[in-house]
Amino acid sequence: MDSITDYLFDRRQLRRKLSFWRVAAVLCLIIAAGTATWRMMDGGQVAHLQPHIARLNIEGVITGDRATLKLIDDISQSHASAVIVSIESPGGSTSGSERLYDALRRLSQKKPVVAVVGGMAASGGYIAAMGTDHIVAQGTSLVGSIGVLFQYPNASKLLDTVGVKMEEVKSSPLKAAPNPFEPASPEARAALADLVRDSYDWFKTLVRERRQLDGSALAAVVDGRVFTGRQAIGLKLIDELGSEKEAIAWLEAEKNIAKDLPVRDWRRRRGIDNLGLLGMASLGAQALGFHEIAQGLARAEQMHQSAVLDGLMSIWHASPVN
């Protein structure tokens, strides 16, 4: 009899433990989902209703996506007294960089805007920096890489090796040229060179007008090289060496912005439908507190975005070591 009583007691205890862990697991899922939703919906919006300095982060590959442009427009209509654009980017698509630049210029017509460069504001990232009123960079930051690139694969030798030939019928010789199945014709290369030249001229004009450079001074900075912050200030590509502290001091001295205003992050709202698999995994890891894993997944998604960029690019990357 005692053994049956003990058995029933143990069963009851086991059920209680299982119920506890089931409830705990459900609560963890609810908290994680709530945290993820709060982050995606920018849960700090209440704090944005008070005067503050907005911090806009431009990170990774620039695509000029609608979410970022919408965020800039939201800031322009907010209670923010000024804006710090924190840039950590090697660039991206040329058209996306142009959209971002135009949005920042519109923003600067309503509020003082200053750029703070972290490790890099190269190519399209530098285009974004020029959209602000003042550029601050660290001495070891990389800036510049003024140029435009068009890349395309040539798999014709590989196809010859495996015995595959692509046939096509097209309306004119330059339709869908170049393509990866055959070497580019001289005419196709000339057409692409015209595209690159036109966009490069636009980029150089932007540098000349925004940085007040001309002649030999302009020629010295538009050959595609990156420069350190210390080099860039002598070449007039940036205005000041420093960090966010110096940016706030400039806002106070030149734009009469109170230095004791809080600096608040504005983050774009990212719906699940706008996230790739890596981005969704990053969001989930962040919500569960695995910050290092989340950052690694976010960087992997940025690399993936860079790999699939198409068309004209304003992007810098170090060449691999042979």
C-alpha cells in the first residue's frame, strides 16, 4: 500500500514539475517575442517626444532602402533638435547612396546634421557623410574611395571546360550585355565605361561642391584611394578629428544646440518580411540576449547583401592577399 501511495505522490510531483517548465518555456517565448516586436517597432519612440539629439546609424552595405529613408523623414518631423549620423560603412550601390545623400540633405534643411565616422565611411559611405553639415572622423578612420565600379562575372572558360554553350536571340548587340556566358565585346565594355564615367563625374562634382575642392586639390582625392582621418583633414575631405563628443561640441558652438540634451538612437523598423534568414536569426539571438551571436549573424547578412549588389557600385573592399 505504501509503495502505491509513494508512486502516486511521485507522479503528482512529476506532473507539477512538468507543468512548471511548460509554463516557464511559454513565458520565455512570450518575452522573447515581445522583446523582438518592441525592438522592431522601435520601442523607444516615447522618449523621442522630448527635445533631444537624434542618433542615426548608417552601418554596413548601403542600398538606399525605404525603411532607412522613412526613418530619416520621421526624424525630420520629430522633436529632435539636431542629428548625429554615425557612419560605419564601406558603401554600396551608387543609386542607393544617392538616395541616402538626398534624404540627408533634405533633413539638414530642417535640423543641424553632423556626421561621425567610426572605422570607415568609404565610397557610398562618404557620399552619405557629405550629405551632412559637418564631418568628424577619428585619426585612424578610413574615408574617401571616391569612384564607381561595375563588376560582372565571366564564366565562359568554365562553360568551355564542361562543354556547355549558351545560345541566345536578342533584339540588338548590346541587349543584356555583358552576360556571364561570354567575354564582353568591345562595344559592351565601351557602353559600361560610359555608365561608370557618368556616375563618376557626378561623384566628383559632389565632392567639388560639398568640400569646396577644385583643380589639383580635387584631383588628389578622386583616384579611388581611401585616406586615414589624419590624411583626410589635410585634404579637406573631413572637417574635424574626433568622435561624438566633438560633434556635440560643434553643434553647441555653431548651431546653438544645448550640450546637455540627451542623445537618443533612432532605429529603422524592420518587419519580418524585410529580413533575410540571417537577419531573422540575428533578431532572435538579440532578443534572447545572445548579443555577440546576433552581431555575427548581422555581419554575415551584410556580407550577403554586398555579394548580391547589382549594377553600379560605390563600395570599397580590401583586395585579398595572394
